Amino acid sequence: MLSELDLALVNALQINPRAPWSLIGETLGVSAVTAARRWARLVANGDAWMTAYPGGDLAARMVLAFVEIDCSPGCLRQVSDTVAADEHAASVDYISGRRDLFVHVVATTLTEVSDYVVHRLAVLPGVAGIRTLISPRIFSEGSRWQVRAISQAQRAALSTRSPQQAPATAFDELNRALILALGADARASYAELAELLDVSASTVRRRLDALLATGALRLRCEVARSLSPSPVSMTLWLRVPPDRLEAATASLTTLPQVRMCAAVSGPANLLLIVWLRTQTDTVELESALVTRLPWLEIVDRAVILRQVKLMGRVLDGAGRESGRVPLDFWSPVRPRTAGAPAR
């Protein structure tokens, strides 16, 4: 696992992703230079990273689907590596149970999701079966999860930011380019972003402030799962009465283990992804769930054996970052010629 200081640094960036190094260093009791240097080392090693992606109303206008893929014997690695190279496949996992791969697919419309499944997944050699679940609503996602390595006072110090009053702007190609640029480096300065996008630094500041103020942009600090205090990941498919869905999600999203909570189509109507300290914690968690919500039914569960890709970052066998695929969910789905590799 990472050192206490490194975990504290990750936690600080989860709370305030673009906080000045001076504030982070002061809060953690180290110099700004030390904080920046340790972060650079974590990034260089692939131990931690930051990304950016659409959120709020912008994300609500997109379509999220969870796709279960069955692979022919001996083809799992080939299929997973090819799927991970696709920009519409946000996350890809090896998973236990009745499916081999579990893919989070994001596109702008249901038609685009359908085209992706039919024309990019189904034609892949080694794909033996596909099942698709559409998610009409996300109640919680990974940007809210934290390693919880700093005190309440330190959290408060990092959260003392003036409320942003920037007006919302219509989403356009510049906002799209800005989100993609921040996906590569969420801590890039206004000047660096301005040079990259060929606009003024004041324009970048105004656009970025508006995206953050409206929630249209999510910044997220991640840590390699194997190096975190919660190295075990599990997916649960739950069924709750439709009239109790809101109450169930309000309760479930308060659990610190929860990474994602989303409504889904299918025999189960709720999907939960959790990070746990040990594999034995899965039994304790399930018991806690049905004790807290007696009318909740656990339809299925699966352990995530390996994360191949997490929100655009390609991961190695230890969960460290080894590459990046831009999360350009707005790009049109391009049909893949049968048998051809990914772009």
C-alpha cells in the first residue's frame, strides 16, 4: 500500500483536485515543493492519476450502458485489449461469475450505444455473447469515493473555496476540447490549457469556472486499487421495489465502500460497485445491506478480478496506469470491420 503521506495527498486531491500546491502542502504539513514532487512521482509510477469527464446535466444527456461480454476460450485477453482501446468504452473489467468482461459504455444516444454494441463489439473475433443493460440514472459515481486518509479539519481546510458564481455557457467545441485536455492533465494551468487550445487564459478560466460551477465537469483523482486501502472490488445486482428505489439509493450512497450506484434495466433494477478491504468483507457488506434494507434482494454478485481500464485509463495487472484513451463520448461510433483491430 502507499505511504500515509501519499494516501493523504491523493485524498487532498480527491477533495480539491485543482488546489494550489501551497494549500495542499500547508494542509498536509509539508512544503509545496514536497507535495508537488511526491505527486509527480506517483503519476510517473502509474500509482495515481487524475482525469476529467462530463458530469451533471451534460452527463445526463448521454446514455450509459453496462455490457456483459462472454468470450470464446483463449480469447479473453485479445478481446479485452481491443475493447479497452475504444473511446466509448469508459471502463473494462475481468469479472467473475456468468460473464467474462463487464464494460461501461457511454455515448450520446441510444442509437449510438446500439451501433457500438452491434458494429464494434459483436463483430470482434472471440466474442461469444453480449448482454446490454441500460442505465437510466446514476445516483453515485467514482468521483465521490475517497481513500479517507486525512482528518476532518484537513478536509475542511481544503474545502474552503469561495462559491463559484460563473454563469453557465452553451456547450460547444471549445468546452469539449477543454474537457478532453483536462482528461490528460486535470491540474494543467490556465496558461498551459490556453496554449493547447489556442485561446486566451482568461477564456480558459471563464469556461473552466462555468463547467465546474454547473457540475458539467467532473475532476477525479484515482489510486491504483491494489495500492489503496480497499484493494477488493465487487459488483452487486440488486432488486428493490420501484416505489422504494429513491429510499434505497439514498441509503446505499452513504456507505463509504460504494463507488457506483446506478439504476439499470433487467431482472435487477439497481447496480452497485463497491471497493472493500478484504474479500471476506463481501459477506459482511451483504449482511449489512439486507439488515439496513430488508426489502432489498441481492440478485447476483461478482468479484472484479482485474481492472483493464478505468474511466479512460488503461491499467496493468497491478492496477497501475499504463496508458490513456481520451473519453471523447461525443465522437460518432465508427463501425469496425470484422476481424480488424481497434483504431
